[in-house]
Amino acid sequence: MALAIAILEKAHQRSNFDCGRLILDNYIKRLASQDVKRDLAVCYVLCDSPDNTVLGYYTLSSHSIKLEELPEELVKKLPAAYADIPTILLGRLAMGKAHQGKGLGQYLLIQALNQCAGLSERMGILAVMVDPIDEKAASFYKAYGFTALPGSDRMFMTVKTILASQQG
Ligand SMILES: CC(C)(COP(=O)(O)OP(=O)(O)OC[C@H]1O[C@@H](n2cnc3c(N)ncnc32)[C@H](O)[C@@H]1OP(=O)(O)O)[C@@H](O)C(=O)NCCC(=O)NCCS
């Protein structure tokens, strides 16, 4: 099986995508291409190159959060004049059930984080945000260094942390 990450196109086969979470299955089957068309997200798919079957996917969008949403120790280091803090939203991430547990979810996450780190060389980005779908997803992200925003299920990882983990 030859695997490649590509930007979602019509030719990508996704009608049988099943990651175990209906909302994420429906997203790639029905909604992702509309979000892409409307410039709301870019959807990256991990596909099996001979027949273009989508094995997994993630989406990235530009995003911002309010300064006061961040943990106090981070807020202290930032100028109060920046009420909106530039971030990237890793909006969705899913691996098909048949391919889970083989390191491919990790591969997708690391690709996404590397892309965000690359973008941060060209534009200001403080952190990458995720909205874990459930506790399991939150523990997956936690294992890679994401932490929860105070009083929220939303999690973040600063670009500085991503860059440091690339070096370590
Ligand atoms: C979460 C998901 C993307 C992980 O993909 P995967 O291919 O099964 O994960 P991998 O095989 O790459 O696992 C990588 C590592 O993460 C760990 N891991 C996987 N799921 C985990 C979880 N829920 N909690 C903690 N660690 C987890 C694995 O044990 C592995 O660690 P190891 O290398 O030390 O053994 C996949 O299970 C999925 O799509 N789930 C349904 C949708 C979902 O929850 N998406 C998350 C975003 S909302």
C-alpha cells in the first residue's frame, strides 16, 4: 500500500469512510468539500494512492482566540493590546477504523503540526487549537503535548512547544 497525504479532491474515495464517530464520517463524506469551496478549511487526506481511498483526514483553518481564554501564565507574557490571539484550528482529525492503531493517526497529527510550524515562519501564530470530540480524543491529544484551556474542553499547543518537540 502506497500512502500519501494530499489536499482533498473530487477523485478521493470517501463514501465508505468509518472512523467510529458518525459526525466525523459525515463530515468527510458530505461537508468537507463544501467547507473547502467556501475557503473555510483545507482538508488533507491520507490516501492509498492506487485507488485514492481516503484512510484518514484532518482539516486546518486560520483562527483566533481571545487573550483572556489563555492560561494566566501565558497571558502574562503577552501584550494586553492583542485582544485576539492568532491561532490555527486543527478542526477535525480522524483515521478509518480499519487503519487505527497502526501509528497513522500519529502520523497525521505530526504532519498537521509540522505544517502549522512551517506556516508560523510566514505569519504570526501563537498556538494550534483542537476541539476533542470526547475524552478518548482528549487523552490522545494530551499524549502529544496539548493542554486544555482553562474552564474549557478546547485544547491548545503553542507553536513554541511544537518547534521544541521537533528539535527533541
Ligand atoms: C484518535 C485517532 C485519530 C488516533 O488514530 P490511530 O491511528 O488509532 O492512532 P495511532 O495508532 O497513530 O496511535 C498513536 C499513539 O497514540 C496513542 N493513542 C491512540 N489513541 C489514543 C487515545 N485515545 N488516548 C491516548 N493515546 C492514544 C496510541 O497508543 C499510540 O501511542 P504509542 O505509539 O505510544 O502506542 C483515531 O483513533 C480516530 O480517528 N478516532 C476517532 C475520531 C477521533 O477521536 N478523532 C480525534 C479528534 S476529535
